[in-house]
Amino acid sequence: MDMREHRLSYYETAHKYGIITKSMGGAISTLQRWDRIFLEEGAEGLMKERRGKSYGSKKGCSPKLDKKVEEDLIAENQRLRMEIEYLKKLSALVLAEEQKNGKKRS
């Protein structure tokens, strides 16, 4: 609000409030983000916890799948899990048979 009232640039605002980094680009981009949030959501928008979230766009969100596609993927996942279990048991049986007959597995 102070920046807008006194018509300060991002750079001037950063200096005024001591938001200084090695490269001023970091401070400037922070002020630009705060300014955008203030314009879009008001002062209350600046109070929201935003760490760890991708705000603005939905880059981090996975798209919603069609119900049929989701069911097919679940079925395939279950089939693959059963196949893995089958192969594990088969491998254990073969190993046990080889040990019973005194052969070493190659």
C-alpha cells in the first residue's frame, strides 16, 4: 500500500524496507509477487500461507482422468501386482526345486 500511495518503484520499496539481496532481482520479484497478490486478493491475500504451493497456475496439479481411464489403470495395476506375486512364487519354487536336487542356480 505504501508503494502505491507514494508511487515508489519496486527497487525504491526494496531499499526503503531493507528487502535487499545480493542480486536485487530476488527482492524485486518478491515485491512483484506481493503486489500481484495484493491486487488480486487484497490485504488478506498476503496473510495466506503459500510456501510449498504453486500459486497462480495449476502446474503441480495432476489433470482429472476420465472415469473409464481411471478404472482401466486401476485394473492394470492390480493385474501387474498379481503377475509380480506369481513370478516371485514361481522363482521361489524353482529355487527350492534346484536346492532339493542339489543343483546350483546359474
